[in-house]
Amino acid sequence: QVQLVESGGGVVQAGGSLRLSCAASGRTFSTSAMAWFRQAPGKEREFVAFISGGGGAYYADSVKGRFTISRDNAKNTMYLQMNSLKPEDTAVYSCAARRTYSIPNYYNGGLYDYWGQGTQVTVSS
């Protein structure tokens, strides 16, 4: 079983920045497709950003131009750089991984094999 652990969450004022990390331990999937999802209170889990094993990235419209996803395969770690944060970005952010290089429906959380427990991001106004 692969373990995914998120870190880097916290409380930040609107307009600020945070960088989230997702570290994998146990079995390694250096070239697997990975993604970030988030869930706010009272809302369904939503897709945030995706990165393929080859480095191709896709973003939800709500975060385009503000968030950047990246990965360091040698460290089995994925990152989400979040800039210009807004109160509506407040949510629990979770990372996910799938044991393939890429998938066309990357926005579908049901297609991922492993999940972290999430890290809380709170953006105050």
C-alpha cells in the first residue's frame, strides 16, 4: 500500500501564498499520474490540478493562473504552489495518485488508486 501525506497547509490572508507538498512512501510510482483535489464545508470534492507522469499539467478554471502543480520524481513528491489565494480557496486539499502515466478523465477522483488524508487551507479575508 502506498502512503500519501500532504503538508504545507495553514492559515493565510487573502492574496497570500502557500506551497503544498504530497510525499509518497512505501511503494513508489515515480511516473504515475497525480492530482490535487479539494473539499470545502458543505460542498462536493472538486478537482484542482493534474500532472501526468510525463509532466503535462491541467487545471480547474477557478485556479488557472494562480496555482502551479509540479513534481519531483526522484523524491516521490508532488507540489502545489498556490498564489493570490482567495477566501473561496478555503478547503481541505488532498493529493491522489494512479498507477498509470496519464488518464483522459483526470478530473474524476474515482479513477485514482491512492489518497492522502488532506491538509487544511484557510484563507481569511
